[in-house]
Amino acid sequence: MPPSTEHTSPSDISGQVTLPDNIMIIDSGGDLLLHVNYYEDFSQEYRVSISALREHSAYFSALLDSTKFSEGIAVKSKLADLRKMHIQIKSTPATELPRISISDVGIGPRTADDTVEAAFRLFLRLLHSSSSGIAGGKAHIRLLFALVIRFADIFTCATRLSQNLQRLWENEYAHRLSLSYTKEGEEAKTRQMLYIALRLGVPNDIWKYSAALVVWGSQRWLDEDPDIGSTNSRSRYPWEYLPMGVEGELCAREFQVIAKNRKEELAGRRSYVLDTIASLQSSFLEQYSSRKPQCKLRYDSSVACDAFQLGEMVRFFKRKGTLDLRSTFAGSQEDLKPFEGNLAGLLRILKECPMYQIDTNHFHCGLRTRLIPRVNIMDPWNQVGLCLDCWQNERNNESWLGNPNKAWSYGSHLEDQRKKVASLCLAHRRAKRMYTASDRDWTGNVPV
């Protein structure tokens, strides 16, 4: 929602008002005093250039149009009066310049006032094609950039501003603020970095941080009744509900649809990976529970070997917490809670399966020999991230929520691996086919 403007009285426009002493100078020769109300009890004023604001912001271009809005008409009149008095605008004290006020620019739950003001000041400097180094710790700088990007959205800024901000980000700050791939408990930081990357169009960071969010999961995805029905922009930070269709846009109708169906891209990808891992575990339980011999030695003890391996398999899965044994006749039971941990860690747990042997004659009969190669083809960090080019140009193919695969087999996957991959995008499609398949065959039979 764009900020609102205060319809200033003639005395406001003329500058005959009591102004704070700490006016921020963005352009020393600026011809406008911009009064910004961040919150009800916090505001700041800036000396700015009308031409710079109108050149880079569609919002300010319309607001200061002397043929459309009262603000623009009053500003033009005040500047004309100053020129009639033979006063050079660049030497005019800020308190005598025409003045306009904007309000409702506070973003999300109230942040530290100095951070919001610093972000808007940086935003104005970028509009004036000037910026200086940003002081502060990593968390401060990361938050600052995210807020600046949100201001650029609110004030409908031109591509040039995004290019200036992207250049500043990539040249000076991206490498300093990079987050670890494997560090737990950094969802807010990860979301900020992904929001910045999405808005600035940084492909590598989009891939990295979208994968991190899928692998680690999100507390918001676990909330049974998340507060996503509100369109009040103050109720959330912009990175809490990621843009560009990744999680949705800030509009009431989409909020209601998503709240009902939970169809969000990154949450969907995580769900698909969990389903794939679960299907692998179920496949081995079904194979060893069937009457089809699994021990390939064809000894008289092969039947006993299969029974032993099934028992040890169930014990291993149960001990690791990946299997829950329940009665089928005990009445309705509540669904299991979604897995909240690291997907890569879950795969590592499966790799801990020991090499069980019923006796010294039975080598490689059990789960581990067959499980490890299949687990190894699942590599979430390198498979579940968003490809920016595909997301922008081939979203239906890139999205895991659109065109899911019907059937997939481990054998066909091995055949595909022998073929040279022409591009990373084809590798993305291969991963999507495996994870989104409604029917997976893990037996390893290669189709003719």
C-alpha cells in the first residue's frame, strides 16, 4: 500500500511552520523539504531535489505533478514566489522551502527508529544517485538493505534505482553478510537474504537461500493458524511472506487461498522431499515384508535372512524416529506432526544403517547395501533451490506445484545419470521428476 500524503495547508507549503532543527541534507541545493512520518510519534525531515524524486519514483512523479495534485501545484507556486524575490533556491534555508508530508511508511512491526530512518535516508540518497558506506553490524546492514528494497517497492521506483542498489549490494556487502549453509536457527536472516536476492535479482543467492529455507524448514509453515489473512502491512515484515510467487503476494484474496490450501512453492518443495524419503523407507519395508525373496544367495537360510533383515530394519527405523508403529484397529488417531528438522540431517540418519548379517555366510544381504546408493541421489542443498532464470521465464516447468511427475523409477534415474546433462536447468527438471512423482519404483529395475 503506498504511503498517504498529508494535505498541507498554505502555511505548510510556504514553510511558515515550526520545523525541527535536525533536518537531514540529502541535496544541499534541494528545492523541497520532505517531512516523513514513520510512526505516530516519530518523524524526520529531509532536504531533497524534486527532479531526482520525480525521475526515479513514479509515486513522487505523480505527487509533485503541478497539473494533477494539490501538493504539486502548491510546491510550484511557492518556488515561483521565491524566484520572484530573486532568491536562489540552492541558497534558500531549508525552513523556507516548500514542504510536503508523507505518512504511513513504517514497515512491519515497529523496528528500531534509527534503523528505519537510516534505511529511508539511504533510499533517498540512492534516488539522488549518491550513497556512502553503511556503518553497523551485519544484522543492521542486512535489515537496512531489506527495508530500502521495500521502500523502493512502496514508492514505485524505476529500474535504475534497483541497478544502483544491486551494484552497491554485490560490490560491498553480499560477501560480508553471506550466511552459512548449515547453521540452524537463522530463519529470519535467511528470509531477509532471500528477500534481498529476489528483489535485486541475484541468481546464486536466490538458489542458496531458497534451498536453505527448504532444507531447514520454516516456523511459519508449521503454524496451524498463521496470521496471514490480514492486509495490514504493519503486521509483518515483507520478508515474512516472500514475493514473486515464492510464498505469495500481499493481497487478501491470495492470502485466503493459501491459508486454505497451503500451496506455497518452498513449503511444497519441502513436503515433496519428505514424501520422497518416506517412500524410500516404505519401499524397503514392503519389499522385505512380501513373499518375494530378497536374499540373493538362494541358501536354505535365505528365508530366515529376509525375516532377520526385516526385523533389524524395523528396529533401526524405530530407534531413529523415522518409523511409527500404530494399530489399525484402535480407532482414529491424530496425524503425525510434520518433520521439523534438517532434511540433509534426516538423510544422514538413514546412512547410519549398520550392515546387519544373520551369519557369516550372508554378506550384503541387508538394507545398507541397497539403501546408501538410493539415499545418495537425494541432495537437497543442490536440488531444491529456485533457479531465477527458470522461475522468471518457465515458471510452470520450474515450479514443483505445477505439472508434477506421475511415475519415476530408480532404474530410469540411473540411465539418466549416464547421459551428459546439457545444462543446470535440465538437472533441475530431473530432480523435480524424482521428488514430485506420485508413483516411485525404488527396486532398481531398468526399463527396456
